[in-house]
Amino acid sequence: MQNHEDSSVTLDGIQIRYGGNVAVEDASFTIESGEFFTLLGPSGCGKTTLLRTIAGFNRQSSGSLRIGTVTIDDLPAHRRDTGMVFQNYAIFPHLTVWENVAYGLRARKISKDELKVRVDEALAMVDLGGYGDRMPRNLSGGQQQRVVIARAIVIRPRVLLMDEPLANLDAKLRVRLRNDVRKLQQELGITTIYVTHDQEEALDISDRLAVMSNGRVLQVGTPEEIYASPQHMFVAKFVGEGAFIPAQLQDGGTSARLANGVAVPVRLPEAASGPCHIGLRPEELRLANAGEDSLFAGTVVSRSYLGPQVQLRVDIGVEETLLLRVPSAECPRSAQPGVAVGVVLVSADVAVFANDAAAERE
Ligand code: ATP
């Protein structure tokens, strides 16, 4: 069931409108053959609209779509060779698990023997080998979602499209099933486009992802690129945590001065001077030891115990508090709300974001 043909998906200037409203604006990127690619963004940013357009359920108002070298703009959904898995399972309640999976294949002219081989194979792949005779109502939520996945892969689509397929499951099951989905995708080598608003899930499961906001694709990259080198403040805030603090570029763009007068070294500024925001991830900061020099002087405003770490918020006299995560065993008991602390910058320089419209957009 390996997929060797060119099943890349190319979006070229895709714009999608609902009446006068633009839901997706100028989406242009290529998803490579065999890639697990995620559309990530907050509710309403246009992820589902984009996925449904690739599936052929919506029509773009401009731009073009290709699978491999074939332009699919004029192909109806059922001829695009895609399999869909939705958030709300669409299982036929009156059919057994086996018949549910066989359903999509029956319309195709294949022999009884092949039908049996393929349905059994798909069920085995989602670990439901012994469940063919069950009725869907006698399955757990996770098992039902596996049936839906089996039904999508049994037709051996060139591209698998998944819209928040795990959203209805509890947290533990979601993590387990997403590992299974990833493993299955790698075994099949099937190009997969996955929609989620869960940044942790997106980082964990994807080869690459596109971060969307307000109908725009802000950045496409590997999980590492997106987390470590966000191009927009929105991306940095949505994927990961930290303090994002207004500042002024100075010294030819090598540092940024905060409202409290502290100058912080910054990386890759787009300008030599002017207003910006700096981004400080928790892992870029640590508490100063007694007597140690530190870049920031502040006051602890909150302390919460997270198990392996203690989370501290520290007021340094600017708009936002710094966020620190200290290994629980190393966090001094004295670091309590109201207590003065020094905060050391661990990284050589920090992310900086121009105050352009995209950076401001939430
Ligand atoms: P969610 O995670 O909540 O599903 P999403 O990122 O998938 O959100 P979409 O469902 O694609 O977002 O919606 C994008 C925008 O298009 C939203 O502003 C939404 O209100 C609008 N929209 C979606 N479907 C329709 C429709 N059928 N008619 C009109 N507007 C729509």
C-alpha cells in the first residue's frame, strides 16, 4: 500500500470568498509527496475552508490547485483521489465496522476477494482486526475514529485530508491516537494534510506546518523553524509561550531598549531603529544566583507549581511580566510573590518583531 507516485499538493495564489468576505487570502505553498503537513491556527482563521477547497467541496475564487502535475480545479471532489477524515465521525450506525470500511470500495469495481483483503488490511492497520463484526455503537470514541480512518485509507487515496480528527477525544486518548495516526501515515507514505488548532499536536505530528491567522498563511516551516525562528509575533505567540515586550531598536539594530531602560541584544532585526517587540521564551531565562550579575531586576508576582517545574512571573517594570520555568528541585523557596529577584538572559540574543500589521494581528 506504499504510495510512490507524485502526490504533492500545490496551492498557487488560492483565495476563497464567502460572499463578500475573504476566508483565505493568497495561499501559495507546496506539500511534498509523503509529507505530513498541518494547517495550524485559531478558530475561524480559514483552516477548514482551505482543506475543504483542496477536497473539492468548496471552490476557490481565484488561484489554482495541483496534485502532482495535474491541475484539479475542475475535478469534482470524488475524482480528486483524496480521503477525508472529519472531526464528527460519519459512521453508518446500521452497518457493522467491516461494512462501514467496505462501503467506499463497493462503488468501485473490484472483486470480492480483493475487497476482503483490502478491508481486512485497513482494519488491521488501525488495530481493529478483531472488530469487523461489531456495530459502531459498541465501540469507544477512539475506536470509532479508527473506523473512520480505516474507511479513508481503504480506498488508497493519493492524499489524506484530516480535519481535527481527534478533537472529540479525551486528552490521553488524543495523544495515543495521534501517535498511531503518524505511524500509519509513515507506513503508508501517504501525503497528509491535517487541520488542528492545537499547537502541541501540530509540533508533535508534522513534518512541516503552515501557521494561519485571519485567512493568511503567515509562515510555513518545520516544527523547529516555526518554534525557534518565528517570522511574526503572532506565530511566536501561537506556537509556544513567552513575554512579548514593546521596545525601541537602537545601536544599528543590534539591541532593543525596553521602557525600563534595559537594552537587550536582538537577532536579525528588519530595521536599524524604530519601535518593535522582543520575544522572550521561558527557556531563554533563568533566576540569577545570589550575588550574580543579571540583565533584569524584578519582583516575583506569581509562583505556581507545575510538577517538574515551578512557573514564575516576574515584573521588570514593563508592560508584560517575564515568564520563567525553574526545575522544581532548583527553585529557591525564597522566590515568592513580592520578593526581588535577578533574571539572567541565557541566550546570546532574542527574537525581535517589527511592529507591522501582521505582527499586531491577533
Ligand atoms: P475552526 O477551527 O473553528 O473550524 P477554521 O480555522 O477552520 O475554524 P473556517 O471554518 O475555515 O475556520 O472559517 C474561516 C472563515 O470563514 C470564518 O470567518 C468563518 O466564519 C467563515 N465561514 C466558514 N464557512 C462559511 C460559510 N459556509 N459561509 C460563510 N462564511 C463561512
